[in-house]
Amino acid sequence: MSRPLILLVPKTSYREADLLAAAERLGVPTVLASDRCHVLAEDWPAGAIPLDFTQPVEAARALADSVRAREPLAVMGVDEVTSVIAAHTARELHLPHNPIDAVETARDKGRFRAALERAGLPRPWSRLAPRELPADELKALALTLAFPCVLKPLTLSGSRGVIRADDPASFTRAFERVGRLLRSPAVAARRDPRHTDVLIEEFLPGAEVALEGLLHDGALQVLALFDKPDPLDGPFFEETLYVTPSRHPLALQQAIAQATQAAVQALGLLDGPVHAELRLTPRGPIVIELAARSIGGLCGRTLRFGLGVTLEELVLRHALGRTRPAASPSAPEPLLRDQTASGVLMLPIRKGGILREVRGLEPARAVPHIEDIVITAHLDEELVPLPEGASYLGFAFARASTPAEVERALRQAWSQLEVHVTPKLDLAAPR
């Protein structure tokens, strides 16, 4: 029996199909572990292992016990929670893995800021506050802050719950809104002990970029640098456009890579994919997020490497210890990215309600340089905008000769789409 690769995939992930396709291309059997309800799931894969992701250590032990006899080649997660479980599982199975403390620090914004401070690296000023504060204490806290500032849940991702405040009054409203989100049933179900606090930190002006990389014994290999052409100045921070290669000057791109490498060392991460978010401030590039995983959603589809290798395949190759495509010993290194400009538009949710129809898909797909548009939301599903929402309407992909052409194509495609929603029926409303 072939030794498998263990993939930890949460029920909310978009990436399962791409990862399984990459594993199939590599000829590696996979065992899927997920927090989906295996009783109710219609597409539960044969041999998949149900886990409770709210208890990472217990989940890792259960997973290790389930697969130990098959002698897995590697264990890989795809988001912050599953990356922690993967590290614990790999330790149980005596497989290579990142230091567990480093992975846990990467997923916690408060611990990450503290790690940067200990290393003496540039960072926004920050402080923690309990999410439950009496009105007088909240008012007093607001009077001690410098504005503008940003409020963030410690372990939510995708800009969920991230709100800018420009004065004490807007800070109070934002703080109460973040608190309601953390008390909501959807977030409370995670049973995350870090959801009792809120991070308050300096708003950093400047453009934002995202760096995709691989670590080899702590050394950073930059796979791609994405520009984010839309300004992310608040009050919410919904990410939309990612375009690569970057149009920033080469010297600045090198400074971005150096800042990311320094943050990696501050955390103690050693191996595997990393996804970093940086602000390009007057003080230079400052890392604001560093995740021990590759880029989320379907955004990895924008990247191609040597011999048409996808990002998912490249990451799996790394986990399995393969450095070259099997086709030819003289083939180009898969780390060499296709230099064609590419980009993704994470289709934003502008209005909440029940999704009834998305019109204009055919003309949007007909826009020159558009490769595909994927609607990941389902009809009759409730759409929730940021900062409370946790998903996108879908993804649009473009490829062209220049980043400017990619950006124009994605904007034009978005302009063709019409999203029709109806209000959600409030069953608690009086009749």
C-alpha cells in the first residue's frame, strides 16, 4: 500500500478540489481530514477522517492514531487552524514540521506583534483589551488612544472583524461591533479562547502587498509578490484585487522580501509555505500578517511555475521533498514562476441578503484576458458583507502581457456583473 499524504481541509475551504487534483498529478494517494459532518455531507470522500477542529491537540492525536499504520509521507493544513493541527500531528508521527509555537504565534495577531517587538522589528503600536468592557471603561480607553487606529479579532482571517476608528466615538462603535461578532454563534462555535480579547493597533498608511513564499530551513524563497491596487484605508478592509508581478521598484521589492525574512526569523518558522501581508509605509515595508500556509481561497490559481506546475502542486512537492518535476532531470526548476502577468479579483459582497441570481457572467467571461469567473456562493445562500462576513461571492481570474492589462480586465469583468439579493426574513420580528 502506497504511503499517503494527509490533507487537513476545513469545511469552509475552497481549496480541496485544487489540492486533490495536484496530489493526483503527482501520483500521491491522499487521506482527507475535515471538520465537515461526515453524516450529513453529500460528498464525503471514501476513507476521509472526521475531526473536531476546535480542539487542535486532541484532533492531532486522533488523526495520528488513525493514520499511523499507513506511515504517511507528510501532513499539511491549508489555513491557520489546520496548520496548527498539522504541526501537532506531524510531531506525533515523527515527521518534519514547523515548531508548533511558531505556527501558533503566526495565527494569533497579538502573539505575532509581541514576537516582532522582541525581535526589535518595525511594527504598529498595539495593545489588547478584553472584549467585554463597561461603558465607562470603554470611554476611558478611547481617550488614551492615538487615532486613526484599527481594531482586530486575534485569530479571525480574511479581514473579518477588522475596523478602522478615527476618533473616540467611532472607536466605541467599532469596539462594540467587534464584540458582537466575537459573541455571535458562528464565531463562538469555534471555542477559541483568544476570542475574549480585541487587538487595537496603529493604522499604517500606504499601499499593501502580499508575498507568497516557501521556506527552506528558515530561508525565504519568494514565489510571487502581489500588488493590491485598491486602497485599503477602511473603515473596513475587504481585499479585492491581487495582481502580479509587482509594479513597485525592484529595490522596494527587495526590501519587502527582507522584511518578510526578518519576520519569519522572529517567529521561528523553518519550512513550508508562508503568506505575508505588508504595508508600504513611510518607515518602509512593515509586515502586518504572516501565515504558515499558502494563499487562501482560489487565489493560488493565478500562479503557474515551471512546466505548468500549479501553486498547490508546488507546495505539495515541497512537503513531499520533491524539488523537480518527474518528467525530465533537466527540466526547469518548478520554483521559476511563469512571468506572464496574472491576477485575481475576489468578488466582494456589497449587499447582504439571500442570493437569488448573478447576471452578466457571459459578458464578464468574454472580457479580453479573463481566464475564468467562478461563483463560489450558492443560490439561496445568505450573503454577509464585511466586517461580519467570512466569504466572497466568487473569484475572477485574468492573464495578460502586463499587470495593467490584468487589472483593467478584472475591473471591466466586475462591472458586467449584477448581483441580485433579497432581504433575509427576520423570523424574530414581531408580526
